[in-house]
Amino acid sequence: KAGVTQTPRYLIKTRGQQVTLSCSPISGHRSVSWYQQTPGQGLQFLFEYFSETQRNKGNFPGRFSGRQFSNSRSEMNVSTLELGDSALYLCASSLSRTELYNEQFFGPGTRLTVL
Amino acid sequence: GQNIDQPTEMTATEGAIVQINCTYQTSGFNGLFWYQQHAGEAPTFLSYNVLDGLEEKGRFSSFLSRSKGYSYLLLKELQMKDSASYLCAVRGNSNYQLIWGAGTKLIIKP
């Protein structure tokens, strides 16, 4: 079974640009969560999608948005990039969202550098 | 507010035992997860505790005390490959969302 895939793996952008990151979950998984990881900050939750609907949203500005397609693939978009957006963006998929034991499987991440 | 605390960094010797603590304050509790993350890689699942007590899985064990809002991950017979960050996450009541600690970087020395 293929794992979670994320593209691209590395990205360099300049301030003010926008970026779109893609995540393909494990086959059969319908829940996709996005996280931002920076040194010392741990995983900061961005949003969660399930059945093409955003179910949860973290405390990030509106420049961060996402969507999920009918095949459960998800994209996140960051507009008007700022230097502080430089981070590792991780996508995690899980089979469901309401079961308590609901292991998340992570992709390798996209390393975004904003210059 | 909701908060999860872990030590930032720990150092241990190959072959020894190390305990990584995690304390949490969350709105409700529906389970605690431990993940391992090697540098430059994705986090991978280690354990899940929802009831008080110790769960053992090979060299790794995880303990939970819900009344104290406390968990620990115990790593025995440390190997160099155990050098990684260990992330504690709690599933609270709010929309099943996971709340993550900042992670503990474990350095293993020969």
C-alpha cells in the first residue's frame, strides 16, 4: 500500500508570491490534515478535510487555505507569502476522523523557503 | 487554554534507558499519542494510550495517568537509531483534533 505522498518536496519562493502544495492520502483514507512545522514550535495544526469539507481549522490567517477533491487528494494554498511562512508543511491522512484511536499517517512534507 | 509540555532536549547513552515526559492540559481527553520523527523525515506512530497504565511494545513503553495529566515514553536498550524527536499529542474533546507538543529531541551518545 502506497504511503502519503506530497509534492513538491522542496520549494523556494519570494515574499508576496503564492504557493500550492499537494497531498495524496493513503488509498481509502478520507481524512487529510495539514500541519506547519518549524524548529521549536512543534506541529501547528492548519486544517482538516473530510469528504471534501473542511472540518477543523487552526489559528492561521486567511492567507492559508485548502481544499479536498472527491478522490480525497488535498491541496493547500498560501497567498502573499511572508518570510515567516518558511517551514516544513506536513500532510497526514487517516481512515476516519471520529474514532478515538485514529492513527495519522504522515507524508514526507514539503520544505518551503521564502526569500 | 490547551497546553502540552515536553522537555526540549535529552541526552542518553547507547544501551541505557531514558524516560521522556509529557504533561497536558486539554479540554477533555480522548487519548494520547506518541510519534517518532527522525531528522528530515515524517513522524511515525509509536503508541496510543487512552486508559491509565503502561503499554509495552518491544523496547518502547508508554504510560498514562489521566488524573495527573501525565504520560511518559520509556525507551530501553537505547540504540543510535533512536536519536530522533519524540512528539506527544493529545486528542481533546474539540472536534477530535490532535493537540501537539513541541517535541523532545533525543540525542544518543556512544
